[in-house]
Amino acid sequence: MSEIKLGVQLYTLRDQCKNAEDFETTLKFLQSIGCNVIQISAIGDIDPIVVGELVDKYNMEVCLTHKSYDRMKNDLPALMREHDLIHCKNIGIGAMPGNIHQTPEGVTGFIAKCNEIGRAMHDEGKQLCYHNHAFEFEVYDGMRTFERLINETTPETLHFVPDVYWMQVGGVNPAEYMKKLAGRVEVCHFKDMCIVDNQQRFAECGTGNIDLGACYRTCKEIGVKYIVIEQDLCYDKHPYEAVRIGFEGLKRIAEENR
């Protein structure tokens, strides 16, 4: 079994990637901490050609992006061409748009569209991926929305980007639940959770309460190729420092669970 590659989701560093100059500075920082795998998400309006040039310059492997659902519906050929510039086949949806998840009919329409988009991507050597939050674990008509996403799509039309933090918030054991996704996950999001003043908060990977060791072992079992750290809010730390701590934590978890 090949070793899982470890990286960073740039959503954590979104405020440090607003323009091409800052994006380059961020890639330099990641290189300095030994990271050469990234997910591109929520960066500024930077020319895709420039993004591709900088990715190549700093020898970064782009494992996944999160892109607009509207662009997937209305501008898919151009979107796929942009991914060729960064040598990335996995194109992700960060969440269902708006409130369509609040009705079974809304979910049905979303799934049908994902199957259509996913087939078109698959035909061009790309893969549509879906990243969860907690709302996908709400039950309608006796079934979790996440289970519908699994059951009503195929491995060709939809892969998943399990986010272990949001699975925990959604009330499932992430290490156990991810076993349902065997063969349909290339990238997994590791983020951690702590409790401060009786409130849940995001924590640097490896410093909180989620059993990320068990999650790592499941990732090995189900064939995950990449694990990237993500931290939505960094609170009292600069995002660079939070990423440095979290990436060291992820490497430690990987070493302990080989």
C-alpha cells in the first residue's frame, strides 16, 4: 500500500492568497515547512495561468480544488481547462448551495445535476468530488442526506472529500463512517476540535479531541491518497503559525499510525 501524501488546504490561508504576490509568498512558506501538496480553495481572483506557473515554480502537487457549483453548471469546459494548468483532476463542491438541502426534492435535483456534471467530467479525465459539512447528516424520510449522496450516485460520477470535524459535529464517528466510502475518496480533510468556555472550536490538527489516529488508519484502509489539514478559524494565531503547528501534528499522526 502506498504512503498517504500529506498537505494543506489553502482555505485556511485564504487571507494570505488574495493576489498573485501573496499567493507566491504562501507557497514559499509551505515549501519552507516541508509541504508540497495543496488543495486550492478560496484564493483571490488570480489569473489561472499565473496560478499554474506558481504551482509549477514551487513544485506543488494540487490534489483537489473547490469551485463554484454555478461554474460547474454553466462554464464546465473552461473550468476543466483551468485544471489542466495546475495538473489537477479532482474538482470539488464545497457544499450544496443555498438551502436546497432542506427538502428531499432539493436534494434530488442536486444529485441529478451532480450525476450529469460528474459524467461530463469523467469523460474528460476529471473527477467531481463532494465535501461535507454537518447538515448532510440530518435525516429526512428516515435517511441521512449523506447516505442519499452515496446511494444515488456512482464512483464515476461522484467521489467524496470527508471532513472529519464536520462528521463529528454531525453525530457520527468519522473513523467508522468513512468506511462506507471505500474506493470513493482520494482526499480527506483533517481538522481538529477543542472545547473552550463550553463551546466547540477549531483546533490545530493533533491538538484537539478528535481521534485523528483512528481516522488516519481508516484512510489507509479505504485507499485515501491525500490528507490535507484545514482550519476554518485560527482565533489568536496567525494562519501561518496555525498551519505550521497543524502540519507538524499531521506528520506526527501519520508516523504513529503507519
